[in-house]
Amino acid sequence: MEILLTATVAEKSVAETDHAIAIQSQPTASIEIVRDYGLIYLLRKNASGEQTADTWHPSVEEAKDQALFEFGVSTEEWLVVMDSAM
């Protein structure tokens, strides 16, 4: 899996979606856009760095649009990651 972009989600982000969270789960603290076998995913991670959810997107731009819609993360807030791990 290749991490392309990462962003921090504001603690009180103005999310446009409701997220069902299990009792023992933590809310989304950061998000990543990754490429895995040529497919693009938007990953949601809690403060411990554990992945809590993901969605597939046809392109990086559409994943960024989803992050903007869900968490209010703008284009300027994304950090480019030069890490490529398997």
C-alpha cells in the first residue's frame, strides 16, 4: 500500500455525515489517501493510528472531495507523503 496524502481532522470538524462509532472506538483523528493495487482509498484513522473505516474512490481528487464533504479538510490541508510500504 502506498500512502499518497495525509491530513489531520479537526476535533470539532463540521462533518456533513454522521459516523456510527462503536463504544470502544475513537473518533476519526486523521485521514489518508492511499493507492493499493492501483485503487484509491480514503482511510479514516483514530488517534491511536488504527484504521476505523475506508471508502474506495475513482481518483485522488474524488477522495479529496469526499474528505472535504465529510470532515471539511481543504486541499491546502493535505500533506504529501513520500512513504511507500507493503
